[in-house]
Amino acid sequence: MAAMTEYQTVEAGDVVYRDGTIKLHGPQGFEGMRKAGRLAAEILDALAEQVRPGVSTEALDTFVREMMLDGGAVPATLGYRGYTHSCCISINHVVCHGIPSPGKTLRDGDIVNIDVTPLLDGWHGDTSRMYLVGDVPLKARRLVEVTHECLMIGIAQARPGARLGDIGAAIQAHAEQYRYGVVRDFCGHGLGRLFHDAPEVVHAARAGTGPELKAGMFMTIEPMINLGRPHVKLLGDGWTAVTRDKSLSAQFEHSIGITDEGAEIFTLSPTGRDKPPY
Ligand code: MF3
Ligand code: CO
Ligand code: CO
């Protein structure tokens, strides 16, 4: 028998635990997520001017941290499970969780994901975008474009009464039309007062399966799409995930809330810069 999904209504000020329940939030939760999401999106907007050949990923990490602190937030990743940076920066065949470093500099032709999560007034705004460094070959630009389409097609499935699997099914169908590989080893996730909570939002799934979506659920959708095979491996640092076949990988992430009508995207760019070219 399939495990039953438990939902828990969260009132303002409630302490919540990672107990497997899917949290359902009210207006205060939406207000908190709007603020955290907006700051996260503003940071990604500002990064468009910082990303250029020669810049180190450490310098970008410092920029992100300062913008978070200036905005009254703290980087949720700082000290998270031993991670010591303010964002993740994943270049070319790095799938996710690339660690900023002074020795790692961006080069002409790179495609780069920057993933930021400010924790503002107790709420997590988790979002990432791809950036193009200088002249990027068409094949890579097309991967980036289709990955953004995958994210938005997934979000379009999100509404009360739909099933979680509908999101992954739509993403998978779109990516595989281009013969791209959908990464299985990392998922989207519930979030809110917690950074990573139930449910796991898989990006390859069967339609009509999984928990029912209900108004008040908060989650990320963050497909990682590879030019080659879906398989990844973890480097010795314990964080950096790369494609096994060394093919390029792209990712976009939004934090959303399920509303009565569909989904509200908390992390949309206030200036319309949701995808390159910026
Ligand atoms: N922001 C990532 C996500 O989308 C999580 C990064 S956790 C870290 O879920 F520790 F690697 F930073
Ligand atoms: Co996330
Ligand atoms: Co993220």
C-alpha cells in the first residue's frame, strides 16, 4: 500500500519540524516568502553585472553574502550541513553545489548557475539562474533556454488537485524531446521556515502519481538538465556534483506557493531578467 501523505496547517509563529509532513501555510507565510523571494531575485538580478570573464567565484560569493546582509537576511547555506559559503556556483559540467573558491575564475564561453537562499525573517527564498559568460556556443545556449522552459512548464502544472508527479512528468517530457538527460539524484523540495522539507519534488516522474497539491504548499522546482546522460557523480569535496559523462548541465530554480488558482512564483525577477540574455 502506498504511504499516506500527511499535511499540517502552519499558523503564524508555529515552530515546524522536518517530520515528513507537508506544511500548508496561510497569508503570513505567503507574505514572508514574497519578501525572502524578492530579495533572492534581486541578488540574482545584480549578479548579471558581476558575471564576466576573470571574476572569481569567491568574489561572487562575497557579493552575494553582502547583499543578503544588507537586505537584513543571512545566507541559509552558511553553516548548513558544514557548507561554509553563501551560495553555490556551478560551472559547465558541474550539476549543482559548486563551491565558490578564489582559484576558480569564470572564462569566456562558460555557462554558470548561481543558486542563492537568503533566510529573511525566518523564511527561505531559494532560487537559481544560469548566466552566460562572454561568447557561448549555440548548443550550450539552447540547453540553457530549454532548461528554463522545463522549469516554467513544471510550474504550469502546479495547482490544487494536481499531483506532484505531474510536475516531473511535464519537465521530463519536454527535456527528453531534445534528448537531454534529466538528473534524478537531486530534487526540488518543500521549504518555508525550513530550508529543505517534504515533499521531494522529482523532475522525472509519472503523471497522476505522488501527493496531491493543496493551496498553501510551498516548494521549489529546480530541474537539472544535462546535454548528455542524466548520471552524476560527487567529487571528493563531498559537495560538487558533476555529470559522469562530462557533458554540460544547466539548472533554474524558483520557489513557489500553491494558491487557489495555481501557483505564485516568489522568486520572479522584478526587472524581468529571469533568463539570459540579461
Ligand atoms: N540552494 C540549494 C537548493 O536548491 C541547496 C544548497 S545547500 C548547500 O536546494 F549547502 F549546498 F549550499
Ligand atoms: Co532548492
Ligand atoms: Co537553490
